Amino acid sequence: MKSKALKSFLTVAFVIFPFTAQAYIGPGMAGSVIATVVGLVAAFFLALFGILYYPIKRAFKNKRKKESEGTVEKSQPTNEPEN
């Protein structure tokens, strides 16, 4: 019981009164953090683009193919003589 109460007290004390780390984060570290975040965001959007690009491209290609087939049928000459 006492150890559980002590652990709870210490946890609350450390949360309420945090200690300073006394660490220096220089511009090199900040640059690497920014580059990592930008890289993760870019990787996410490139992966999304890579997954969605081919099906969308195929749908547009099929749509164009169907439209061009419809215009080719109309513009082909017929063998019927004109009056």
C-alpha cells in the first residue's frame, strides 16, 4: 500500500513540477526535425498519389477511348451511293 501511494505521489509531483533538461538543441537539430517532418508529409502524399494515379489514369483513358470510338463510327464513309 505504501509503495503504491509513494508511486502515485511521485508521479503527480513529477507531472506538476517538471525538471528542466539542461540540454541545448542547436540549429542543426532543428533543421533535421523540420526535414524529417517535411519528408514524412511528402512520403504520405506521394504514396497516396502513387496508389490513386493508375486507376484514375486508366479511367480517363477508357473514357477517351469510348468517346473516340463514337466519333470514328460517325465519320467513317459509307459504301452507299449518294442521290
